[in-house]
Amino acid sequence: MPKIVLKGITKRFGKSVAVDNLDLTIEDGAFVTLLGPSGCGKTTTLRMIAGLETPTEGEIYIGDNLVFSSEKGVDVSADKRNIGFLFQNYALWPHMTVRKNITFGLENLKWSKSDINKRLDELLVQMHIEEYADRYPSELSGGQQQRVAIARTLASKPALLLMDEPLSNLDAKLRLDMRAELKKLHAETGSTFVYVTHDQQEAMSLSTKVCLLKNGLLQQYSAPLEIYGRPANVFTADFVGSPSINLVDMDVSGTSGDGIGLKNGSCSIVFHPEKNVDIPAGRKVVIGIRPEMIRISDSGRAHAVIDSSLPYGMETVLCLKLGDIQLLVVVFGSIDFPKGSRESIEMTGNGICLFDKESGELLSVGSAEFV
Amino acid sequence: MAIRAYKVRNFLRKPQNIILLVLAIILSYLVLVPFVYILADTFSVHPSEIMRIPGSRVGEFTLYHWSKIFASADSYTTFVQPLAHSLVCALGSCVVAIGVGGIFAWLAIRTDMKWKKIMTTLFIMPYIMPSWTLALAWNNFFKNSLVGGVPGIFTAITGISTPNWFAYGPFPIIMVTGLHYAPFAYILIGGILRNMDSNLEEAAIVMKTSKFRMMFRITIPLVTPAVLSTFILVFSSGMSSFGTPQFLGLPVKYYVLTTQMYRNLNGTNPGLGYAIALILIAISLAIMGINQIILGTRKSYTTVSGKSSNFSLMKLKKLRMPISVFMLVFVFIITIVPLVSFAIESLVTVPGDYSLENMSFRYWTDSDLALTEGVLVNATVWRAIRNSVLLAVLCSVGAGTVGCLAGYAIVRRWGAKLSTFVNNLTFIPYLIPSMAFSAIYLSMFAKSHGPIPALYGTFALLIIIGTVKYLPMASRSGVNSMFQISAQIEEAAVVMGVPWWKRMTQILIPIQKASIVSGYLLPFTSCMRELDLFVLLYTPSSILLTTVLFQYNSKGFDQYANAITLIIILLVVLMNALVNKLTGASISKGVGG
């Protein structure tokens, strides 16, 4: 089964660099998402793995096979890489029925008639599209077209499945259903999935590992919860999580014992790193506090004013004013707060992040308290 | 070195690269090399010019032709005035063609106008007919006695004598040429209107944009590329059109560049003719350059994705009936009425007398006439029919196939230098006036060059020149249709290992069947009615219907000429219907329907 290795992959379009010296190893059986804002090079990376795009530099291995190398002049064509590719616009063949769309590739692979029919029946059942077998794509809804596209891609049982924002054309409800189905599909097939998306929730909920890209540069490549809990830099912290993380600029005022004193106007915080780090006084830092790490509590030492309150039923998202600082807070449970009311707040848990202001890199994770 | 070899191998592994490479080589020879010949011809003394250029010998270098055009007392009459006439006629034709074709396309595709099926079928007719037959029809109706001869049907019926400006000169030339190319505008603009994602317009509707505003701010900008393509095609056709200005301009001595060129090529001053041909080509090239600059920045809107959508027809409401009736009458006048005039003119025994007693089928069926046998019992006419059909089939197969492949390769490698080069090569033949093109091929293929034998007098030469000349239509339609298929549609098959020829024959071509078939049909119909291109190259054994018509027409055999015109139109319409039946696609269905 394939493990995919990208070594120093660079892709230039004229002068602009789409992907910049990317090293990436995708383990066999993994579900890896390539995540990032539009134009970050994620789709280009996926297409280079597929062999639909030719890298400018670097090497790509699928399994033990070198499929691309700019130096050795190797470029294995897409059809020889044993992949399945799911396109954003489905790319169903409009002049073929659902049945034909699914079987066309198999006929081409010289499968026997009975094998093809068997596989077709399996897929129709698996994707719940039995009743549409003889319809044309234009007679199907978006969700149904997507199912057909997935069935077509799965037909030849590819060991590696590449997906380019396959759910972005679906409505929210359908998207949730399809997410669950894709995850199930991954478990059932045991294939390696590489999935491109700009939707961080999709990336978080689906993948075993997230590869976060920005302007063609790799930002972080970790498990979703790791990305969430230990973002490598400010960009990653900000990109992942909804509602987004609170990032507050702070000055380091001094160290006392294991605590680092931070100050921004009237707001003072003591940060306790999980491991000893040396951060000199006067350094500019950014503290990252996830919304669920701030708690409304009578014992809280800081006092904030409710600016807005958005109750969702399961939780309520609050926008607080702490002096000049704005904070997003998630309160779990069905609860609402009147605008303008004063509440005491405190920080909980060990997941508070401290970043260097200048480089944006993560300095440490730890706990913190208002003073 | 090894890496270079790999690169070459990887390059050649892609079929689009091989197609581009092969086309670049072959078309360079058939399209670019003629320019060298034509250029050399403008600088050398031709046999018939020895008397004009004192002390010269045949083949000698001379600046005589160019100085005569740009720097002599005759410049105005030999060049400047015909140039001005050409520009006026070409621009006027563009306005008529785009206006009439565009409005018709919009009515036929986007509104609930009645009788669409019959109208769209009929509307293509002027394009199927040679443009100079429409001129012939104009003449049948509106000719007056001021220039000499008997007045036309209009005068015979109403008693009103038509003024010269209406019967001859720029006005009828513009109308006839414009109406002839209106179907082209309809095909190109209609193609976009039909395939345009209606979300684009609906997006504007939801924003409470008025219908009027939407038309001007959304619909028209989206069809701008199609309008521009129509413009350059009609403009260059107008500039190089020969038959119509010859027919409608000559009686009042109204010369355009092409008729001026013909006069010189056929007269005693061929070098001057070649020089004018070069200028014509240069003008067309300049237009294409401008077009490329404009379109280059906003070249393509992918209007068809893998997702399907439908648009709703605009309701004409109270105007539905008046507009439908008006359009039907209009379409009738430009299509059926000319045919009726040919039929009538082929029946009258004594010209100018349109009474029933004066009509008979003698010019069709009698074999003992004073001039020559009636057209249906005439061996020459039958041979010409056979040759014309065979030539049209071969040229359309050649041009259609090459155009389809070229379109595919050009779009897949869009933006690459080789692709741009081939794209331009496939279009250049359109810019070379037919008459000049055939004159050059005549001299180019008179002798053998290396492995290429002397082809003059062979049917093969007619096939080659026809294929090359009609390639632009087919390659345009190939490029347009390939642009409309999102690349993902093919990539979905690529990753499954579907080989290239199978992707072409089972996915790409079937999806764009209609427009690809029209890439075959356009060359076919053009070839059936072509005169200018073949008139210098045919021999008695390769005589064509149009050249028979030309002979009869210049001999004043009016009834025969009108009868043969009818035969040509009938054959083309029949062929269209046949292809329509066989493939379920046609020129009109490609866009209207």
C-alpha cells in the first residue's frame, strides 16, 4: 500500500511560486487534508501528486516508486500512478448515464463484463444511487452528482484517493452528511486519502493529519488536535478553530518564579509555561487563548463587559470587552447574557499559547491567569 | 544530455504536443512559404509588364509596383480610393451582420419567439448560398435600365425605376455581404448565449437589475468575445470578398481592393495585383493583432462546467406576435425570395418579360438549344456536380479533422508559444484573399520542389488549397468547443488510464458533437459555393459547378446561370439535411434549434 513522499517540491507558474520547496510524507492509510486559504498551493500540490501537473523541481514517490523527479527526468503519467481523483466540479461526463459514467473506466481497464456489473451494483448500493443508474448527470441534484462522482472514482478500487474540494459545491446539510460518509468510506476502503479543502472544520473533523499551507509554504503538518492545541505559529492558530482564537499583543514585564508577567494597558497576565523557557523582559509577544479557555466565574479576577451574546442553544458565543481588548468566549449550555452586563472571567486549562510577536512562532504552551 | 532526452520524451508523450509540432511544420509550408513567393512577386518584372517598365527583363528586380501604389500620380485611383471603398463596405457589412445576426440569436435562443425551428433553419440559408448569388438575386430584382439592359423584377412589378445608389455600389454591397455573414454572427453569438451559465444573469436579476441594464452590463459583455470574433471574420471576409463587389460595383465603376486586384492580376499588371494582395493581407493581420490583444486579456470564459443548468426564456408578452411575424417575413425575404427569383429567371424565355406565357423549362431539359444543352441533360454540368461534391467532402473531412485536432491541442497548451504559433497559423489562411491564395499556389506548385511533386492541374491541388483555406473555420470551432469543456472532464478520464484516442472519440467529441460537426459542415458548404479559390486552378477534367456557373454567367447565359445557382443551393441544403439526419447535429442545431 502506498506511502507518498514529496521531496523539495516546487512549482512555479512563470514568476509566481505556487508551491515552495515542500517536503511531505503521507503515511499509508492516512487521511491527510491539504488546508489553507485560496491560492496557497494546495490544489496544485494535489494535482502534482496525481500527475496532472508537472512540478518545476523536486521528487515524488508513491509507495516505493519514484513517479516524478526533475533531476532524473522521471515523470510517470497520471494513469500509471494507480490513483482516483475526485474533482471539485464533479467532472461527470454529461453525455453518459450514471451507469456508463461508472463503468466506462472499468471497461477501459478490460474488466470482464460480469466483474463490471458486480462492481457497479456494489457501488450503486454503497452510494445510495441505485434508482438513478439510467439517468444523465443533468437530471441529478448536486448531491446526487457528487455521489456518482465518488462512485466513479472508487470503481477501480484505487489505493490512493485524491480529492479536490469535493464538498464545496454542496449545501451545508448535505456537506455534513457527506463528511461522515467520506470518513466511513476511508475506514471501509483502507485507502490513503489526500483531501484539499479551505474549510478548517472539514480538515479538523475528517483527517488523521492536516497539512496547512500559506503562500506555497508549509506552515504545519500535524494531527488535527495537535494543530488545534499546539499551533506552530500565529497564522495556524488563527486559521484553525471557530470561533477563532483570541490573539492579544502583550509586553513581557518580567519573570517571577515559574511565571512570566505580561502586560497590555490595564490587563496583566501571568503565564506559566509547561516547560522552562527563557523569555527576557521587554520582548513583544502574542498570547493565544481559545474561546473555550475563558470561563465566566465569580472567582475571576478580571472584569469584562458583554458586548454581544450569540446563543446557539448548545453553546453561546460572547464578545467581551476587557478594557480595550476584545475577547471571544464560548460558554457551554443554553444561556444568554444581557448586553452591557459586567462579568468576572478567568482562564482555564493548560492550552494557552504564547507566540513571538516578530516571527509569529510558538514560544510555549501553558496555563495563565489574570492578575 | 540525458535529462534533455527525458524532457523531449516527456514532451512527445503528450498527444497535444505531437499534434502541435506536426501542424507547425506542415502549415508553415502551406501558409507561410506562400508569403515569400507573393513578396518576391511584387519585386520582380512579370512577362506582361515588359512594355510598362521600359528597359526591363522578365524576372528582374523592380520597385515599379510599390512606387506605383504609394508614390505616383495614379496612387489615388489605383490604391487609395479602392482602399477607402473596401473599408466602407467591410465595416458596413460588419454592422449589418452583427446587428442582424446578434438580434436574431438573442430572439431565437433567449426569448419565447414563435416558429423558432423553421426560422433558425432558414436563417442559415444566406450563409449556405454563395454571397455573390445573393448579389445576383439583388440584381434580378433591382437592376435598372440606367446602366443598360432590361430592368429587374421589382421594376417589372411596380413600374418604379430603382435609383443607381440602390441598385449598385456600396449600399447593395454592404447589405448583401452583411446579410450573407449574419448567420455567422448568429452561430457564434448564439453558441455563447445558449451555453452561458444562466446563474450569471440570474445573479443580476436578484440584485434587482433591470432587464435593459442586465442586457448591456452582463449579457453583452459576456458575448463580447463572440462579437469580436464575428467582427474580425466578417471584416476580413468583407475586405477580401470578390464576387459581390465585382457584380454590384462594376456597373457603376465602383472598385474595391479585390476587384482592383483582379483587374491587375488578370490584366497586364500582375505585380501590382500581388502588391495589393499583400496590402489586403497586412490589413487583415493588423485586425487580427488587435483582436488578439483585446481577447488575450480576457480570452475565455469557461461557460460549460461539469454541472448543468438551464435558463428560462424571456417573455416577449404583447410584442411576441408582432416580433415573430416581422422576423418571419424578414427571414423569408432574405432566404426564400432570392430562390424564387433564381427559379423565375431560369424559366423566362425572353429576358425582362415575366408573364406566364414567357416561361418554360427549356433551359433545364431541352438538349437542342442554340447555346448549349439544358443543364439537366448536359454532360459538363454532371461532371461538375460530381467533382464539386467530391471536392467538398474531401476538403471538409480534411479541414474538419485537422481543425478539431488543432482546437484540442491549442486549448490544452493554451498560452504556450508553440500553441499560439499554431493557433495563428490555422487562422492566417482566412486573411489571404482567395484569389491571391490561388494565384500563389499556382506558381508555388507549378514545378516540383524536393519531395513535393508539381501539383498544378491535379485534383489534389484543389483539395489541398480547399483544406487549408477552410481550416480557420474548423479550427475556430474546434478551439471554441474545446474551451467550453472544462479540462477536468478530460482529466477524469486521464487518471483512469483512458487512452488519448478514446478520450477524443468517446468523451470530448461526443460532448461537443454539435459544434464539431459544424466544423465539418462549414467547410463543406463553403467549398460547394467557392468560386474565387478555384477559378484559377481548375482544368476541364476538374471542372466544378461554380466554375461552370462563372463561364455561363460571363457568356451571358442568364437562364443557365440561374438554374445552376439553384442546383448548387439545392445540393448544399440536401447535404446539410443528410448530415443532420445522420448525426443529429447541424450548423443551426449547434447553436439555435
